[in-house]
Amino acid sequence: MIAFSAFSLVVILAVTAYLARSRRAVMIAGFFLIFPLVYRSIDIVYLDFFGPFYAREVSRFVGGNGAAPVFIYAALSFIVPLLLIFPDRGRGLARLSQNPPKYLPYHHYVTNAALLGLLMILAALLVNFIVVGTIPILQGIDRLEYGISAGVLHNGFYELNFLLNFVLGAFTVLPRLNGRDYDTRFAVIMVALIVYWVVTGNRFSVFFTVLSFYFMPFAAVVLAEKLGRTSPHALRSLVQRVLTSRTAQVVGGITTVLLLAGLVLNSYFNVRSYREPLYEIQERILIQPVQLWATAWERVDFENISNPINEFAIDQIIFNPIDANRSSTIQYLMTVELGYFRSAELTELGQAYNGGFPEVHFEILGAWLPFLSLPIAGLIGAWFLVMCIRLLMRNMIASAIMGIYLFYGASLHFAGGMITFMLYPSYWAKIVLFIIAYVVEQQIMARGRGAQPGLSHGAAFPPPRRDRMVRTETSTP
């Protein structure tokens, strides 16, 4: 069994290396889910190899039970469909090359509106920070403690970090997708937000969300380069050429890793002052992300073929959760391990353990059906993500932003096993808003193509002066 776990790890690491080397657009777009799935795969193999370990959150020993291969199957159930349907080669790329989009006056107006709105959000956070009057990073205040005093404004935008940063990334790359330089104004706002989250005592999770969703639209830039719509050598700004160079990317990556490591160490050694900080870090990194899967795997009964559906799990997760406003899957898994009252107590305090995927499939559907349900779920999640990137490639910026709302709901399934997001009225409201945005932008783009047949996809406003016409035309494929 250990050999099978090792083989499974080799497979997913090989797939990840292939993504990083040969399918860069897929890696950038799917990083928000690919990274934690691969990271947790390494953790569960570690538990298989060296476990069992005592997990204090569940008050029992976990690991050493061959749980890794099926977890890695679950991880690949999202990664492989994403590889298959992502339009970065073959017919998918060919379809993207048809009907190149127009960069219209509409994009100028919506860009300015977005810039104004984001600056107002940044200003509101700054004012709120001044009013609260504490500096968590200097005063040793934990982010959860600060969140209590910072109020609804801070906490609301903390929850919407995925959306804010996708918007920032999308407007950063929008002109680049049309043969122009990046709009660095939005990049500056992203950096300002990072500084804000550092100062307010955050550690890894918020920065992972910030960077994942900010850079997600850059997958469209990779596709645009493959289509010949743009080239890294065509950047007019020397600063942007330097910032997008391989050296700058490496330096930026190393700096980010060191920053996050420093924040984690500061939190464990100074802010929370654990008695055994190194052991706490080890447990947080290697055990807690997969402890619920390791325990759930012990409950999987492959001999139960006639009645695999767990009605109790369905009731507790879908119909009668402890708190319907939070991830009910985690609540159920915590109840199984800790008992109902302890789980309810922790839920009321706002605490939730890591995990949920793929546990929820095996808890509800038994041992065999998840081998079908996992790829189906992976295909749905991959389709939502691909849809957002395709919309960006068509310059349908508002539709892509509303689409990321839908993808984020689906991503909660892979991040925490959530299956009830489709039951929230707010999610259906987002679907309606997405449809409205899509229909409106379709009309705008259609009228733009009809009204300006002579403009290239890189032309933004009224026709350029005659002395600049040659350069504009020669930059168009």
C-alpha cells in the first residue's frame, strides 16, 4: 500500500511539472485549486509513510492507513478535466482565434468606473483602519481578534478578496489582451491591498487568495501570445518589460515566499506565543489539512454495495446543518469526530477544521459511486473556470467578473467540500446577474463590430491619426 501511495504521488507531481512547463496558462488559471490539491496530496502521502500521528484537533491518531491514492485520484479528477477542456491548444485555441474581439469606448468607460470604485474601497478600508486605531502587525494582535473590532467593512472585503483581486487582475490585463501595455494602476491597488492585509495581521490564506485571483486573468495573456495578438517584446514601457522579465518573476516569487514565511513565523512565535511553535507549525502544515480525510477513509465500506447512500449525512449536510450559513460539510465531519455539541460550540465560535473534499463524496455516496461523482464535479468546476477565461479573451469583462462569482461558488466544493452553495438564493441571484451581464455585453460587442468594421482588435477609440495607422495595422495578426 505504501508503494501505491508513492506511485500516486509521483503521478500527480509529474502532472504538476507538466503543467508548469508545458501548460502554463492552465497552471495560472487553476492555481487557486491546483496548489492546495497537490499540497494536500503530499500531506496525505506523508501520513501514509510516517503515520499515524496524534492530531490534537480530533484527539486521536491519524494516518498510516493507505488513504493517499484515492485522495490523489480526487485531486486529478479536477486537474485532468481542466487539462482536457482548457483552450490553450488544438481546436480550443483555433476557436479562440475566430472573430477577434474589439476594444471599444465601452471598455474605456468601464475601466474608469472600476478604477474609481476600487480606489473608493481602498480609501474606505484606510479610513476604517484609522478609526479602529490599532496596528495588529506591531501590537501582536491576531487577525481574528482584529476582525472583531474592525467591523463589517473590513470583514466584508476580506470575504470578497477573491472578487476584488480578479477585478484588479482583469483590468490590469484588458489592454494587454488587445496589444497594449498593462494597466499598472490596478497593479498598484493590488499591492496596496497586500500591504493592508500584512498590517492587519494576516498570514497565508488571504495572500494565497489575493495572488491566485489577481494572476488568474494572466492566463488569458498567455493565450493571447499563443494567438499572436500580443508579444512580450511589444511592451512600450521599459518598466513593464523589466517587471515581466523572467528575473523579476523569480525575484518576486522568492520575495513572496519569504514574506509569507515571515508572517507565519511571527504569528506562531510572537502573536499567538505557542508553547511549542515548531510542533504547531508542523501539525498545521502536514497533518491538519488532511486529518479529516484520513479519518473518513477509515469509515469507507467497500463491501456495502446494496445501500451505499448515507441518509444521515444528507440530512446533516443539506437539510439540518448546525449553521446553514457556513460550510455544513465541515460541521458534519467535525460532528462525526467530536460529537454534536462540541462541533456546535466550535461552529458558534467561528472555527472550522480543514478538509471536506473528497470526504463529502464518500460520506454521502458510499465507497464506489464517488469514483464517478468526483470526475463529474471536477468537470463542472473546470468548465466554470474555462468560461471565465474565454469571456476575458472576448473582452467581455463584466461577464467574466460575474462568472468568477459562479466559479468561486463551485470552488468551495474543492476547497472545503461544500455542496449546498447551489441552494443559496444569493447564488441564483448571481446567476441572473451573470446572464444579464452576458446578454448586455453581447449586444455591445455586436454593435461595436458593426459600427467599426475598419478597426483592428487593438483599436480603442476613434480611428488613429494617419501617421500612426501603419504601426496599428502591423501589430494586428
